[in-house]
Amino acid sequence: MTTNLLDPQSTSLLDKDGPDTVRMSIPDAEAVGMKALRALGFSEEDAKITVDQLIDNALCGYRFTSLPRILAIAENKRIEHRAPVKIVHETPLSALMDGGNNVGYVSVYHAAQLAIKKAKASGFAIVGVNNSYFSGRNAYYTELVVKEGFVCVHVASAMPRVVPPGGAQVALGTNPMCLGFPTTKDPLIIDIGTASMMWGDVGLHAHLGLPLPEGIGVDANGKPSTDAAAVLEGGVVPFGGHKGYGLSLAVQALGLLAGSSLPRNMPADYGFVFLVIDPRTLQPGGEFEAQATDLINHLKSVRRQPGVDEIRVPSERAFRERRQRLTQGLVFDKKVIDSLEALSQ
């Protein structure tokens, strides 16, 4: 199953090997994920859609949003009641989709594809999907859209995991937001969560028995805690104080636009929105991509502080590391792989 792709002592490795880790080739990692999802009742198509993102997340350096997410899916009782994703309202420029209680990896992927199709036909599209959960990494979907030449705004509201300033209980989701822009090179993807730590990362810390940084979370009584298991019973705080709180609230409100409150009549629940724009609706000559590239080059050319080798832009690190891990393979915590293999038995 495992493959030693490079010398474990090599200084060029992005991820170091250890007694509690396992290095896998990409096909081997895909096979572990596919087998586990099939054991959970996923169709071949839905498993492939999900694993494609999970592996890309690992390639881009986001270990907690990769194969460990299958363990979270397995623990969620919602997986037991699923129906096909369907469109419930549609215009030439828009669509509202019922996610069929599927994981977001599946339903949000289909929403992104529909938004692309509509934007190709009309130059603009807005698509929302509800009745779903666990959509994973926003940048993955946004990159799919941007590679078609479109500007993309993608937000994902969620069920309460975040404590508002001054509060002692959760009221908002982790609520990530992502913006993407085509350039003449790699796309520019800006993907941020509005919580101090994404919920999947808290879950991974708890699974591995690792403490959280100070100031990240609270326990069920609203008391600050670094115990990840206790924080899973409580919540995390917004990033950046009142500014992150404001952005989190805005994403939650945009989730309502996608019908987040419709399935369960909850004011804070999962809702996913894509706003997709063809730059040629404003610049028919196709100048935008070159202008966006000039903007990035301008940023990277500014005078640097002593000791700084380069000015980077969002997504640059992830794309660079993806290219390296394609040859180096992927490193996972052995405990995670063992758990996935046990799930597949």
C-alpha cells in the first residue's frame, strides 16, 4: 500500500517522515479514500468527486482537510439519509439546489459545475445549495471556476461552532469565504475562514490528542480551553476580533440567500453560494487576466524588508507545494490511515 518515493532523510522533502506517519503515493492514498467511502455507501461517482478534493487538499498542504475528513463524515449521522442533488428553482442566471443531505463535497461540486455552465451561457451566474454539509476547502471549487476564465466569489455558511464576542455559547458557523481571479499564470485564490480555527482542524487535534493554541476555543461552559476535545463540546472564537465577527455574520446572512434555513428551520445552518462573473461582461477585450497578472507582479516587485526573499500572494504557496508533492507523495498520520482501513473492513 505505502510507497517510499524519496529518501526519508532528504532535506528537500516538504513533509518529514516519522514513526507516527506514513508516506503514500497519490494512487495509494486515493485507493484508501475510495475504499473507505464505498464502505460508507458512497457511489463510485460520489466517492471519486470527494476523494479528488481530499487528495488535492493534501497536495496543497492542508493535511487536516484531506483523508481525515472521511472519519468525520463517518461519525456524522446525517450520512444515513441521502437523496440525489436536484434543482428546486432556476432562471437563466441562477439556480437554487437541494443538496439531498449529501456531503458538500458532492453537492457543492455540482453547484460549481452548474454555475460554470450558466456563466458560459450568460456571462454571469449565482447558484446556491442547501440541505448539505461538510463542503471542504472553498479554494478547490473556486479554482475549478477560475480555470474556466471566470471571477468567482464563493461563501459557505455553517451550523453554530463559533462564539460571538461576549457570548458564552456558539451562534455562528466557521463560515469561510473565497474569492478567485484568473490571471495569465496560476489563478489568484484568496480563501479565508472567519473562525480562529476551522472545525475540522479542531477535530483532528482532538483525534490526535494535541492541544490547541491559547485563545482559540472555549469549552461547553464558555470558559477558555486548549483541550481540543473540550472545545468540540464548546466552540471557537472569530478571527480578528470584531472584524472577523462581522465577516462571519455576513457569510451567515449570505447562506440564508442559498436557503440555509429551509431544511431545518434554523437561523444558522449550512448554505453555499457561488457568484460567477465572466470578466468580459465588463472588459470585452479580454484585458482582465493580463491586468490581474500585472497587479501580482507589482506586489511582488516592491522593496522587501531585510531577510525577506520574496513577496508572496495568496494561493502561491499551495500551488508551489502541489507541484512538489506530485513527485514526493503525501504524508499522513498513521493513526488516521489505520482508522480509515479499519472503517473499510
